[in-house]
Amino acid sequence: MNRTHSEAGFSLVELLVSIGLLLVVSSIVTSALMQMTQAQTTIWNRTEMHSGIRGATELLQQEVGQAGRTALSATVSLNAPVAAAASCDPGTPVTNAVTVAVVSKDDKTPPNVVTSVNGINPLSGIFAGGAALGGAFELLFTLDGDSQEAVKVASVDKTGSTITACFTKAHLAGTVLSPLGAFATGIVPPTGVVNGSSATVLKLYGDIIGDGNMVYIEYTCDTVNHNLYRNVMAYDAASKPAVTNSQILLSNIIDNPGGTACFTYQTTTVSAQGTPFTFVLDVAVTLTVQTQQLDPLTKQYQTETKALLNVSPRNIFAAWEMASLGYTDHIQSTPITVTALLP
């Protein structure tokens, strides 16, 4: 007996319906994947923008807070006894000034002279400009109890490890010399100083990094080229290096809404040691950035404005409080080398 085999299958209509259903499902899945990809791109753009401006503003806040701090990279003390000068005018350190040898010590080998700490001469933080250069003399305090006094440094020989100053009291060998107080112009004020800070350039100096070495830093808000630069150098650098791409903190800066300045300052003026000083007590930082890429949904750049209001340079604020109370011997003048770096 022969068995009959069925040759029946899908009809053309059934095949077209199934293909149509498959295409509908595939288009729904593809559309969902495209929307998810676009959403992820939007999130990634905003995350990158948030991360960049947050890092820049945190660094600005930290360094503004440290501005004006005085420090030496190692302990400096007298290498021999110093007798009180017979006739000496502390206000004029070059009058009957005495040249004294100083010795630098570290915590590991106290008896030894230290000529370099992390490649830096311990006396590099001591400065003296001299009367011919504007009279910018650093104040050093002798930390020896009842004999303590503040002396202005008339000159410093970093190679020979000597300083020249007017001592009105006698001091024993081993007396520690330390710069107390703070720089009144640690945040270079926008007024009262030639080539001071501005709405687009923030200038500050001192032991900013906290390693005992003084530096000079400029933040430049360049909305034309869309860059925020941080140019850092030694406070006594021979010249100011030009800004390069390696100094870019943010590369997506744009103009602030309403024309708000990148940097604004709250200032006050107090006379110290016969010289009027302009103290910057607060700095306001306003930065606006945009995403590096267009948003795939809106086809526009996303923007964000970050504002830091009333960032206080604590060292300068403390110096202003001391000056307001009449303790002007804690006010350090602007080093001549910093003045030369301002233009």
C-alpha cells in the first residue's frame, strides 16, 4: 500500500504576515536601543562636564584658601650668638645692620647643616628687596622667649647661608628664625597694586601647595579660546612662562550669563608700618562650561554655571584681623620678585 505525503506549507499570506510582525518587533527594539544610546550619551556629556568643572573649582577653592601663607622649607636658626646693635633702627634694616650666619636643620639630622630640601635651598623663602627696589623686606621673628623680636631682612645670601638684619637684642646660637603672619597681598588685589588681579585673571602667591616652598600662580579665564589656565612658577622666578596647552584646567569655558565676571573680589585697605595695604578678604569665582559634544536629543550644547561665593583666603584674613588690632608686625610685604611677575 502506498502512503500519501502532504505537500502543504505556509501560504504566501502567512509568510508576509510573519515577516511584517518581525519587522514591527525589530523596529521597536531598535528604536529603544537608539533612545537608550542617546540617553547614555547625554548622561556621559553631563558627567564629563560636571567632573571637569568640579575638579577645577575645588582646586581654586583650596589654593585661594592657602594664599598669603609664609613658610620656609626647613628650620632656620642662628649659627652663632648675635650681640645687640649699639645703634639700630628696626624700621630701616640697612642702618647698622649685622650680617649673621644661619644654619638650616631637618628633623632627621638636627646637628647637620641642610643645604637642600627636596632640591630647594631652605633660605629660598627668605627675601629682601632693599630700599632701592621699593623697600620690600621680609619680617623674621626670633623665637627665643623674652628676647623675641621682629627683624627686617636687609639682604640674604642663599649660597653663603647668611642674612643681614638690624638686631636690637642679643640672641644665642641656635635661636630659631621664622616668618610669622602672612602676605597682605597674597591674593593680589585688583586695586592699589599695578597689574593686579582682574575680572579674568586671578593672581596669588605664598606657600600655596603647603610644602614649604612659595610659588606664584595665575588663573586665566579665557572665554575667547574657551580655556581656563593655571600658570604656576616659583615666587622668585626670573620670568613668567607663557601659558601652554599643558596648563589648561578646562577647555570648554564660555561667557557667564549676564556678563558676570569670572573673578570678583571683596577688598579693604589698612595701613601697616606706614604703608597702606589692600587686603582681599573674599574671592567669588563664577565659571560657565559647556559639553564637548552636542546633545543627541536637543541637538544643542548643554551648559552649567558653577559659582563659589565668598571663598576666604584664611591667611590673609588673619593678617587683616591682626592689622586691624594694631599688630602690624605680622604683615609681610610683597616680594619684589612677585611684583616683577605681575605684568
